[in-house]
Amino acid sequence: QVQLVESGGGLVQAGGSLRLSCAASGGTFSRYTMGWFRQAPEKEREFVAAISWSGDVTYYPNSVKGRFTISRDNAKNTVYLQMDSLTPEDTAVYYCAADRTIRDYPSLRREGYDYWGQGTQVTVSS
């Protein structure tokens, strides 16, 4: 069973930065597409970033493009989300997810992911 554990969330002022980490165990991390999603109160869980198993392909929605960067270290079984120029609209619980199907192009949909972490809270104050 794959386990994903997020860390790095917290409280930051608008314009600041945070780096989230997601450590994976129990599976073959280097084969998984990895994604980050977020969910704000009373809102649907939304796609934030995804990276292919090789790290060569990354996707972002327009809302975070140019501010967020996803990366991975397969030797450490860890995926990262660097978040810069944060705004209060980025406040949410951030979830890491793994897709066990080997793909060249990551899924942008929640349904494309098989394993989820417990989430880490990110709060951006104005």
C-alpha cells in the first residue's frame, strides 16, 4: 500500500513563499505520475500541479502558472511544490496524489489518481 505524507504547510503573508513536500513509501515512486490538488472550505478539490514519472512533463492551471513549481526527486521518493507570490486565494488544504499508471502525460483530474495524502494546511494572510 502506497502512503503519502505531506509537510511544509503553514501560515504566510501575501507575497510570501512556501515549499511543500510529499514523501512516498510502500510503492515504486519512480513510476508514478504525481500531482498536487487543493481544497478550500466549501469548494471542490481542484488541480494545482502534476509531474510525469520522468519529471520531463509538468502541468499547471492558469491560476498558479508562473507562481508554483512542481518537482520530484526519485532518489528520495519525494515530490515538491514550490509556491511563490502567494495570495489569500491560495489558502486551502493541499493534497499530494499518486497515479500508479505509467503515463507520459499526467492526468489533471482527481479521478486519475489512486493514492492520496492526508493534506497540509496552507493559510495566506492579507
